[in-house]
Amino acid sequence: MTEPALVLDNVTFAYQANSARVLDGISVSVNPGEVLGVIGPNGAGKSTLVRLVAGLLTPIAGEARCMGRVISERDREHLAKSLAVVAQRDEVAFAYSAKEVVLMGRAPHTGLFGLESDADLRAAEDAMRACHAWELRSRKFSELSGGEQKRVAIARALAQATPVLVLDEPTAFLDIHHQIGILDLVSKRVREHGLAALLVIHDLNLAAQYCDRLLLLRNGKQVALGNIEEVMTYRQMREAFDVDVYVGLNELTGARYFVPIRGSADES
């Protein structure tokens, strides 16, 4: 039986001692060849979970592991060979070009002097072409639109060539064409290369189409974990998001779809 690539074992986190827990007892695993979606309302703890997995935060209880090793005990270089992260927003301090930003993903694989090889350059180009970002290669990252920056950031993660992908709102700022293109690409890479992907996503319809399983969070707690049919029920969507949502079935794809009902949002 294949071991999970990413494991959260009863993970709990608070930003300050004696303050409210932002995450409380989260237990979930992501297997090779699987896309696990994380959904929930604003403030549910989704981005904090990403920061824990990325090694930017350390749990106050429980344990997070990547490829069998505790994340908080790994140095940045070795973790970067196992796990690539796309944050909600990328801040690039200097005037790097889009291609230079993507090549940053190859840093864990370069030699002592950090010089890119032909293989690194090919990996960056292949990733940028796959994300329809190659035409942006010479432009400054800081001058790109939000959607263009997102495509470059995803290309950097793919060029990093890790067994685990962690994507925090990868479709943010993207038009519908690029949303589908990026998620098709991620899904294909996961299947063909046996990657494990953790996908934080707000769009319930995209989550239902692209995720194999879902983790539903609310107020830092694990509300539900399972397949689409188990998690994305009317009752659980209503209780998690405080709004009535019509749950339908797409006759073409068999996927569930969701339509919020006007005027049904709780005002509390």
C-alpha cells in the first residue's frame, strides 16, 4: 500500500499563547495521484493550514509530515525538493523577469554556485509553456496582472519538480479560460506523475469537478472529510457557509454544481 505523501496528524495551531486556536485537531492525508481540496468560509483556517504545510509555521500540537519526515524538522533546501507551494499572492522584491521567477523554482536542484543548467532552462520553459506564460518571459513580474502573476507562480511550482504540490487559490485572478486550463494541467500532472496535490479553493463548482476528496473547515475545525458526495451536501454547505445553496447534478459530466440562493445569507 502506498504511503501518503502529505500527512497532518491532529494538527493544532494558535498564533499566540492562550489565544484562540486557528486550527484545532486537523487530521488528513494526501496520497500520490490524488487532489485533495480544502474548502470552507473566510477565516476557516485554510491559509494557515497552507503555511503549516509549507513549514512557515509550527503546530503547537500534532505533527505535519511530508514524504515521511516531519516538516518542522526539515531545512528549507531539503523541504523544497519535496514540496512546492503557490501562495495566494507572490511578493517579488526585485525587478525580476517572469522567466527569472520561474527559474527560482529550480534553486533546490542547481549546483554549488546556483548556476542553471540546460536541464533547468528546459524545465522552466516547459512549465511556462504549459501554463501559457512563455510569452511573458521577458516582462518584469511586478508589472504583470494578477492573473499573469498567478500563471507564472504555478509555472515556478511545476518547474520545481516536487512530488507534492500545495496550491492556495490557484484560480484567483484568472479568467474562466485560464482557470480550466490550469486545473486541467494540475490534474493531468497529478495523474501522470503520481503527484500529491493539496488545493485550497473557494469555487465550489471547480472543487466538485477537480478534487478527488475534500476537507471542509469551519472556525478552524474539521467539519467533514471524504469524497464529493459525502462532503458537498446541501446541509453541510448550508451550515458551513451560512447560505442556502442549490445542489444540482451536471448531466454532461456527472459532477455536482452549486447555485447560491439570493437573499438567503445569514446576517449574523
